[in-house]
Amino acid sequence: MFVECTLATAREWFQDNLGAGRQYAMSRDMLHKMRELEAAKKVTVTACPQISTISGSQAQVRTTTEFSYVIDYDIGEMGETPITRTREVGTILNVTPLIDADGETIHLTVIPEYCRVIKPNRRVEYVLPLSRIATHIECQEFTSYNMTTSVTMKHGATVMVGGGNPSDYESKDAQATTGFWLITTTLTKAK
């Protein structure tokens, strides 16, 4: 599952264990604390996907939205036409499990990605070349975070991976948001 919260809530939840790019096993107490924070509407579960894959094969969970924005104007016979770009905003998680010979230990290669639009948007005045009309372009700014890590865990364990953008932790803005992937593994036998 992917959860988002303010930095103030993350600091409350993880206390001294907060840090970008961290990955560690989640104790029952930390999972219980997350449920309490969720009930108090301090933590939002934004994605709760389930996927299956076989040992050694990569699986991907993608919860994104295409976000379009104007970057320039094209001048043609029909006048000025906006040129747009799109960018995926949201979360992507790539995982590759490798089951140990003991049948209980799982080695995961985890690649989480997180991208969001930074608000407020900057407005830039732009003069259209042909008509010489002044207009405003909403300049979108994005923040992205990704990492690659390996985690070893037992069947049924939950691990936290991620922690948002490293610059978030230097922020004095306690209302800034961050996100974490909580991954729980379950082994099933092939029939």
C-alpha cells in the first residue's frame, strides 16, 4: 500500500527512524500506529494494490494520472497553437522477489517511484509572437523521487520502503507531504 502524510505526521509516526530512502521491517506497533493515524485522518492510503509474480520475475504496480501542461506555442497558418507535454504523476512500484531455498525467506529488489505536482503553480507572462497578445502560461513544477534497494524478509512480514523526496526532510514546512510504500509478502505454492 502507498500512504501519504504530512512531514509532521511522519515525524510523529516514525520518531527517530524517519529518513528518506530508508527501508526497514515494520513492527506491529508501527502498523497499529499507522491505523490510528489513518483513523484520525492524518495518514491517507492512496493505493492498496495486490500483485502476484513468480520468483525471479519483476512485477509492477502503477497508480498514476497523465498530467498535461503548456510548454510553448507553435506559430502556424492557423495562428498560435499551444504545445503541451504530459507527465505521469503518482506512484510506481517495481518489485522482483527471489525465494530462498528455505522456502520462507524472500529477497526483494524494490524500485519505488513517486512524482507529484508542486503547488502553487508559477504563472509566467508570455507574448504571443504573431498577435503580440500577452497571455499567461501556468508553469508546472514537479518533484520526483526514486530509489533502488534490496530487502530480505520472511513470509507475512511488512517492510516500509521510500519516504519521499530527500529534500522534504530538510523542509521546515511541517505541512509538506511525503509518501511511503508498505509491502507485505505472502508465499503461495504453485499447483
